Amino acid sequence: GAGVSQTPSNKVTEKGKYVELRCDPISGHTALYWYRQSLGQGPEFLIYFQGTGAADDSGLPNDRFFAVRPEGSVSTLKIQRTERGDSAVYLCASSSVPNTEAFFGQGTRLTVV
Amino acid sequence: GQQLNQSPQSMFIQEGEDVSMNCTSSSIFNTWLWYKQDPGEGPVLLIALYKAGELTSNGRLTAQFGITRKDSFLNISASIPSDVGIYFCAGQRSGTASKLTFGTGTRLQVTL
């Protein structure tokens, strides 16, 4: 596609539920990143994929968070047993190769009630 | 996680004025980047700096990579209403692929 696409744009879920957030990177981009942005803060790194593999998952806050990219294109961020503190905007970005300009999607605003 | 310190936190300026903001870190980065984020959108890259002491311009924007590699500065000349938004610095260390450490942001509002 023309840009990074994230769905849904907004997600409201109840505490304890499971959610999946989807990212469609720019076609042909091999590198994909997930960031989390809390209100009034800058984005914080979660995980980086090069192709199908997670090259750096050091930013995932705990084992409730997991991400996959099975075919090296679309990625899904999965959050189990959601907590109110998980409420944030989840941003996805992609780049053609690592260390080149990363293009961000519009984000998914997750609200846990 | 770590966030870089940006100042000012917010600023109100009049159209036509010049704007300066800066970003500091307690540790060294090998690349500094400046992004702008509009409401409901993802950050958009404005300027990238790759070398200590480097001064780079992009239209009315000028950014500098500090000599110590622990800071960076962004200047906007002759501000216009569409400059409104939140500006983030981001640092990148070598060997960490594209993992970026973002600043806390500077909110810019321009009055006519």
C-alpha cells in the first residue's frame, strides 16, 4: 500500500480481555517496528522485526505482550489479560532496510476499561 | 523506558517568529532525528543527523547534532500556522538496528 496501515484505528476493551492489533507495512519493507505512546509522552520501543523474525523484543513490557510476523509482511501485536495501564496509542512503522527512514502508521488507540 | 529530555515542553509563538527547541540525553547517540506529530497521526521524519557537529537544513528547519553527541537542537524560522504540532527528537545508537529512543516532546502553537 501507499503507507503503513493499522487496524483498528480505535479499540475499546474490558480489563482482562485479549486484543490483537494489526499492522500492514509499506509493500516491500523488510523491517517493521512497534512502539507504544502514552498520553503526553513520546513513543516507546516495543519490538523490531527483520523479515519474519523478532530481532529485538527488549521493549515488550511483560509476557502478556507478544507480536508475530509469520510471512514477513503483516504483523500482529497481541495483548493478553489487558490491564488499564495498557491504554495507549500503539504505533507501527516500517522501513526498507534497518537504519533507514522508518515510516509510521496512524496508530491504534487502545482503551482498556 | 528511557525518554530524552526536551525543552521547552510547550510554546506559544506568533506567526513569523523563529522557534528553537532542544533535546538532551545522559548517554551518547550516533544518530539524531527530529519528528513532527499531528493529532491522530503517526510521527513524520523532518531531519536526520548522522555526525557530531553536523548542521542540516530542510526548508525553514535547521537542526544540529551536538558535539558531545548527547544533545541536538531544532530551529524553525518564520513560523506559519501549519507548524503547529508536537515535535519529538529521537536518538539511535549504532548496533541497535532502528530502535529509537524518543524525547518527551515540545508542543508548538502558533497564533496569527
